Amino acid sequence: MTANRIVVSEMGTMAYPDPSKNLIVKAITFLNHTVPDFTDNGASNFIKYGNEYFATSETNYIRKIDPVTLETLDKVDYMKYLPVNLATSHPHYDKEGNAYNIGTSIAEKGKTKYILFKVPAVSEKDKGKKVPALKNVETVCTVPSRTLLTPSYYHSFGMTDNYFIFIEQPFKLDILKMATAYMRGVNWASCLKFCPEENTLIHLIDRKTGKEVETKYFTGAMVVYHHVNAFEEDGNVVFDVIAYDDNKLYDMFYLKKKTEASVYSKSSYRRFVLPIQPDKSIAIGENLVNLKYTTASAVKEKEGKLMCQAEVLNEDFELPRMNYDFNGKRHRFVYGSCVEESTMAVKIGKFDTETKEMVYWSEDNCFLSEPVFIPRPNGESEDDGVVLISAIKSSPDQSSFILILDGRTFKELARAYVNAELQMDMHGFFIPRES
């Protein structure tokens, strides 16, 4: 506001130089922006590292917050602890309280790679001390990018008891475009490109050794933002994702698209199966998946590569959430936003992966946030708990509210009207009160 111009680059808007400065100052400013310095606007999600909570986007900056007051605290730079320019906003957690995440290291020492890292739970010796959560970060493994200057974009990854699943998709960051974005006056989103002629490479990484399994897995070109879950069964890794056939989803968030009659980018809930140690004697062209409850396939090609085809379980479903106690285990129920025609959900659903049935909740004149499932302590079933949703009324003279649904029946249990302006959010994080 003071500068009367955009001074911080975001995904959809690029900062631009002060027009009052002379050409030399402008030239220096342009040069300083050839190595991108990304936003610290943690508008995507909340994450927990150790006993600390952070607001995060997908850049190297995260913002520590007070979980009780939501006060903004320290600005933290991943780069001070490990060389990642970008990191996902969807880490995973194990039962011991360790967090796992993945980030991209751009052209570091002439190499672009993906770094899977672990942020350990608070150790006994550090309890009660003000030790930065990332101080003890550990690199689990590194995966080289297929290309130096066009690494894959990704928003999440999968984890089972023994494996990580990382999808290197042909939806890419163009580093050269990013280096010149400030000079050209274009935003970061314009530096993403989709290459439909390329396959998607699926990396299966052993959590204990930090090495990829020997088998190479591929599927057709697709774009994935959200993993649902992954689990192991009968020598296979099964993983579920929400996938798209192209990258048009980003365009749907531009304001001009909200008023245009345009074709919506459809999502599909896809299930993949990866045979971990396939029988090498099986002939080329044979399907190696033998699970009875899915039509997903993994067909052997030359050099032992497996071309994987997913089973489509559902469509027009996004922002999937489940009972995280079942993360890494075979799950049945998934909660999410129903997005048949718009990115603004007016209906949310509970999907049964076994019966393929969907139960809905909606109310007139309501935009609904991503549902967040909270399991009941010592619950009797996977869906024993409650679902939390922010409901934004489309009429300014009506109060928005927090909605609580029964996780089993999907019926309303309660609502709490809020005497404040609620905003549509992308992700939510439930922080239980400490006992």
C-alpha cells in the first residue's frame, strides 16, 4: 500500500520495479531477481514440525504460528537447514511424531534434484528447550530430476509403512522462464508448463534404505495435486490420487474465469497398483497385478519397465481427507469437496471406496470448505468421528458458520455461527488442545 505497487511476487501476481528509479537501479534489480526469491505468504496449509506449527505455501519460507492465538511468529527459511527452494505443504507423520516432506533443490552444484527429508520428533534432551524444529532435519534420500532446468511440479506425495511414493509428472517448472519472470513482468504460474507427450514417472522409495526399488514404473501424462492414501498388500503398493488429464485447473482460479462460461477441468479419483518385486519370468505384455478388488494394471514392457493404468473410482472429487490413523493402511472412506462445475464447492461428500457410493451434504447459498475428519479417541470404526467444515454464506447479510457432521452418517450434529467474516480456505488443520 505504501509503495502503491506490487512489491512481493506471488503465484498469480509478479512484483514490478519502482518506476521512479533510474535505469541503473532497475538493471540491478532485474539481475537480483534472476535467482527467484519466493513469497513467504503461507496461505496453503498448516504443518507440524516437532512441537511447532507453521503456516506454509510451497516455497522455502514457512511462518511459525502460535497454535492458540494464531499469532504470526518467526519467519523460517528451509535453505538455512537443507538446500530446497520449494517444499510441499502436505508432509506426512508417523506414530512417533516424526514428520516427512519433500522439496526441490534447483541447480544446486549443477544438479536439480528432489530431496526427501525427515524432521524428527522432539527428543528427550531437547524437551523444554527453544530448539528450532528444523535444526535436526535429516535427508532421507535424493532423487535426480529427469531434466536440469525443468523439474516436476508436485503438491504432495504418498507414504506407507515401508515406502514413499513420489510422482514425477510432466507438469514442470521452467527455471529459465522463472529467472526472467521479473524482467518480463509475468507471474510464477506462467512458468509452469504441461508436456502431454511425456509419460509420468512413479518413484517407489524404500524408507529404510532411502533407495529406489529396482523396478521402473510409468503411466500416461497426468497432473496430480493431492494424494489420498497409500498402503501395502500382497507384495504390492496401492496408492490413490486425485488426477487430471491436463493443467487447466490453475486457469480456473483466475477471476475472469469465474465469470466466463468455460469447460471445467474434471478430476478423477484414481487407484494405482505397483508390484514391488515382480516376477522377472513373466512375459512382456502381461499384467502383474493380481489383486481381486481393483481393475488397476501394471503391464510389463521392455527392459522390465511397468506401464501402470489406474482404476477410476470416482470423478469430480477433490481436496480428499480421511482418518489419518489409517494413513499407510487400507482405507475405506474418503471425505472431500464435490467440484462438478466449479472450484467453489457447494456440496461435500463422503465416498466409500468399496461400494463406490457417495453421500452428500449441502445447503442453499453456501460455499463449503474442504472437510476435515477428526477421529473419535478410541473410535470403534474408521469413520467414527466428526467432520469439520467452514460454511460461507453467499449472502452478505447472513452469518457464516462452522459445521460439524457425524463421520458415519454424514448428518449434521451442530453448527456454530461466527460473528466474523470467514474466507474460503484450501486446507485445514485440527490442533487438539493439550491435556
